[in-house]
Amino acid sequence: MSPVHLFAVIAICATLLNGCSDKASGGADRTGVICDPPEFTVTTEAENVIPSPGEITELDGPVLQIHEGVYMVRGFSNTFLVTSDEGSIVIDTSISFTGGAHEQALRPYVVEPLRYIILTHNHPDHTGGVEAWRGDDTTVEVLAQKEAVQFAHYQRRLDGIFRNRNSAQFSRLLNLPPLDFNPPDAPVVNDGGTILSTIQFERYFEFQLGNLTVQVVHTPGETPDHVSVWIPELRMAFPGDNFYISFPNLYTLRGTRHRPALDYVSSLDTVLSWRPEVVAPSHGDPVYGEVAIQERVGGYRNAISYIHDETVRGINAGKDVFTLMREVTLPPELQTVDTNELYGRIDWSVRGIYGGYVGWFDGNVSNMTATPPTAIHPEIVEMAGGVDAVAGRAAELAEAGDYEHALHLADMALNVDPNHVVALATRADSAAVLRDESINLNAQGWYHAAVREVESKLEE
Ligand SMILES: [Zn+2]
């Protein structure tokens, strides 16, 4: 649909006002209300547009004003406060250990009543301040897309592996200590997630906030429950984590299900179709200007689409996943300030797309059974002259700067002798260099955790 066409489509669905506005939703006991209109049209043109300031203004302490009546505190994840002449909303609440500080900084700017906390998605770096904002005040509704419920259960179900992997991935960025898996006999908890939302919707939720219209749209991408917020009077969109400081993690090493690339593409198309003049992502700073937004967010969308299509082309051509991880890269015109690999990485995303589409089997019968390639490591080590020889060769490779091969060879030695000092030292040294050479925050975390693990073993 062209922008000109969209310009003409200015309507709020009448059914919405009966079925899914806050006016119709009842009192404070609406936990779990699923509120969804059969159809909806996002308002792309408002009557009383408030001009964008085009820049951030610093206020007291960490508080930034990013639009008329819209405030932000930067953090590992940002918290936004949107005020109108008749009340306020909060969009995302940051992570638990900063959520309270964000709330305290922003609280003086709240225009009472605080009506909604909108969670762009149910990741802990966005939900950590809900308690600080809401406290015992049950008149403050917490709004989320309905998939947030299953997503919360999923995260709780797998809390043992996620706890361990989060501690590795964020060992450096958040200085997390190593955290254990669950005990082997720990019960399986399938539906034990904490449900933060008091109102859930499926595709669309809209309400009036004084002089502002707030339109919340299901835009899956980073997570299945992901939403974006659009306020036409401000010409301002909040895309959550579907657009952030780097190429996305279409797969994240801390463990996640497939994040479908085509969901990102269509969700970013949705946001772009509103022709925002301000886009405020939950990580990083706002982007100002309709042209800049179309170019930058559009370029981001195109980069994801390109990586997806090239990976699918390779999958269909019978290429293996490691070949695709090496071969699929962005062409120069899609390498922008927004598609850097500071947080997400393209090779991991390629593997994520591959695994998301075709699963674990690589088509090789050797890999079809429970006998892994590592099962023959003792055989190879013996043929190579023993574990000292293999560890020594690993150290030579590291010395020569071939750290990735050195890690594999050290692993082979350690599979035979888990306490081999040269193999352990080579593993630690290689991981330390790769950590220090990497610009990727998550890779740094994993290498750092590997170094830490080996060092604690060597100290025993
Ligand atoms: Zn986030």
C-alpha cells in the first residue's frame, strides 16, 4: 500500500469502540481480558499534530525529553513516559535492577492518573520495572499482546538453561556471575510463568489518552508477543526491539526459538506505513525525521530481508549451514550504522534462519544417531600421538593466531583429559583473544565466561 493510499485511509473502526477500547473493558478486575476488534485501521493522520522537536532535550538527572510531553530514561533498555493533558502511560520499564531508578527519575513528570503500562514484549529487560510503577495500584492496567502469556510460560519452563546461558552471555555486559543449571531432579514447570499483564489483546488495542490517541499493534519479530505503539498526534512510533542498535539477533546464543525474519520484515513495514516523524526504540536513541526514518528503518528492514532470502536461496541449493554462515553477508549498500554487529550477528542469524526452517538434521547419515562426532576424539587423539601432542598442536595454532582451530583442537584434547593443563590454558588464551578482538557484546560475554570457567578450573 502506498503512503498516498494510506493517507486516505483515515478511520477508526466502529467495532473497536464497542469491543476493545478501554472504555468498554470494565474495572480493575479484568486480568486476562482478551480484547480484540475483528478489524481495525490505524489512524495515519491526526487532526491536532504536535510538531516534533527533532532532537533530545536533557532535563533533570537521567531524564530526557524526546517529544512534547514524552520522556525517556536510557538504560540497558529504555523506559518511556508519555503524558497528555488527562493522564500518562509508560512504555516498557527496563530491567529489574534499573527499573526502580527509572521510575523514580520519571515519576515527577507523570500527569495523573497513570493509566497504562504497555509492554512491547515480555523480555525481562522490558518488564523489570512493572512492580515499581504499579505497586498496589490496581487502577494502572498492564497491557500486552496475548502471546505474552505463553511466552512467559516458555521462559519459566526453560529457566534452568536460560539462567545458565544468560549468566554466560551477560557475564561481561551486566557483570553476571556464573549461574547453575537446575538440579537433575528438579520438577518440570510447564505453565508457571508470571503473568504481568492485566489486559491482553490479539492484534490491536486503542485508547484515548486526553489529547492523544494511542494505538497498539501486534508486530511479531524479536518475540511472538511483540507490539509497536503509534501515537498519530505526535507522529511517533515505539517499535520496541524490532529496530535497535544493531542487526537483530534472529537467533540469540542464550537460547531462543526461531525469530522469523519475515515477521520482522512485515512488522517494520507496518511501522513504516505510519510515516512516523519520530521512532523511539527501546534500545538506543530516537530517530527523527520522516525521510531519515524511512531510510534507516527501511534499510534495516531490507538488510533482514536480504539475509533471509540469501539464506533460503542457499538452503534450497543444498548448501550446508557453515558454508552459508561464511558466505551470506550484507552488500555494501545495506551495511549501515544500524546494521552493525554490536549486538546481533549475521552469521548467527543465518544459522538461526537455517535451523528455524529445517531444524537440526543436516542431511548426513553420520549425524542421524546419538553418536556424536566427539565420540571418535579418543581415536583421533591416539592416532595423533596422544593428548600431549594434540594439546601442544592446539597451543601452536593459538600462537600462530588461528584461535578458532585452536579451540576445536583443545576441545578434542579435553574430551580425552578434561584437566589437561596445556589444553585448558590454550582454551582460555584463545577465548580471551577472541573476546578482546570481538566488537559483539554477546560474543564477548560467551568468550569471557569460557575464560572464567577455565581459570576457575585451573585454580582448583
Ligand atoms: Zn530488549
